[in-house]
Amino acid sequence: MFYSVNPLVTVIMPVFNCEEFIGQAIKSVLCQTYFNWELIIVNDGSTDSSEIIANKFSDHRIKYFKQNRQGVSSARNLAFSEMRGEYFCFLDSDDLIPPNSIHSRIKVFSQNPDVTFVDGVVITKNKSMEKRIRFYKPSFKGYPYNELLRINQKCLFGPSWMIKREKNIFYHFNERMTHAEDLCFYLSISKGKKYDFTNDEVLHYRISENSAMSNFEGLEDGYKQLYKIVKTEHSVSRKTLIYLKYRITRIMLLSYLFDKRTPFKALRVIFRYFFL
């Protein structure tokens, strides 16, 4: 594929009942210092005012689609079928991208033509986006596939990767998964591909009561599905599978222990994953 000097970047935004934040998310794309982008919004069966708010924006670069409720993975897959960009990235409808987010990542691509993925700094904030909770910066450059199999936080946050689009790859999220689907998707496209990052901020991630990562039981089920997919569809060693099981068990154990409401579920995790 030929990549132009100022390539078109597709931003994919799935939406479900996010009337409180979607306007801010769209504005953050409109405020980008990089102008050659398209924003594909997919309304996944919202029952609130998300559609009305989204349609108030008249910029020709914004493309709006709607479907019956099928889940975030299905919404992203619909966007894949409509995207025209040479590069693409994701933005959840309750998050924001700072003004240089697209430009900073495209700059890394232009300086490193052999790179397929570019990440960057992620700031996690509270619901009002007024207080910084966590600072995340990647610390890995190279081939990320094995790091992803180890659920290594050196190169994994979630929707902060920008991806160079390639003709021979079928981009598709597993629609049966509601959690860990990002990791499963990156594993499906990253083998033999290089990863890099910018030191600039690329995503402001909002923590709220509806955040997917706050649903521990959903996350536990997502990791279970992920493990089975890796075991059956990826050619990995038994040692790699054992370590992946260990990492999943540890993540879920600490998640349940950290949440004082669910300490007894931590014990269940040990037995559940032992028999995977």
C-alpha cells in the first residue's frame, strides 16, 4: 500500500448511551492539530440522547452510523467496513484525545516506515476529567506479539494504539467478547509487526462507574475467552500458555482483592483458571 505525505486517519468511535460525554469526545477530535482525519461514529443501539448530540456536529469529516444493540466489537467492525483511512485508531465515546494526539503518532510513522503500531502517553482521569489518577507511558519498542501474550504493561493500555492499515489483513473484533477484546484484536494482527511510541499524550482515559474495566466479572470472563482463543488459534508453546494463565489469574486475583466488596471471589478465580 502507498502511504501519502498527509495520510487520512480514521478515528473509530463506538457509542452506547453516552449522552453525558459524547459531545466532549467529538470536540476533542475536531480540535486536532492534524486535519486530515475522518471520524466514524457507530451508535450501538443507544436509548438516550447520544444520537441527537452526535448529529449536531455538521463537519463533513464526521460519518454517523447506527445499528441495533450488538456490542462494542460489532460497532467497531461496522466502522472497519466503512473506513477509508490509511491509518486508524480508536476513541471511546467517554474519553478524549488531546490536540496533538493524531499528529504525534503520524509523525512517528513518517520517521519509521517499518513501524505498524504507534502508541503514546495515556492519562487516566476521574469522571469530571479534572483530576489525574494515573500516568501511563509505554516502555517497549520492537515486536509486541510476545509482550502481548505476557500481558506486559510495557506496551499495552487498550484503545491508544494507532495502526497502519495493510491490504492483506482482515481487521475484525471477536463479537463474542465484551472484555479483553482489545488484547485479542492486537494479538490477531501483531505477529511480525513493529511497535513504537511517542512521548506525547495521545489519550485521556475517563474512569467512571460504567467503565468496562470496573466490571470484574466481565473482565474475568473476557480473559477466559482470550486464553481459549490463544490456546486453539495461536501456535504458542505450553510454557507460554502456562505463563498467560498465571498472568490472568494474578490480574483477576488482585482485582477482586482490591475491591473490598468481592474478596471471596478472589479464591474462586484460583480454582476457575486452574482447570482451564
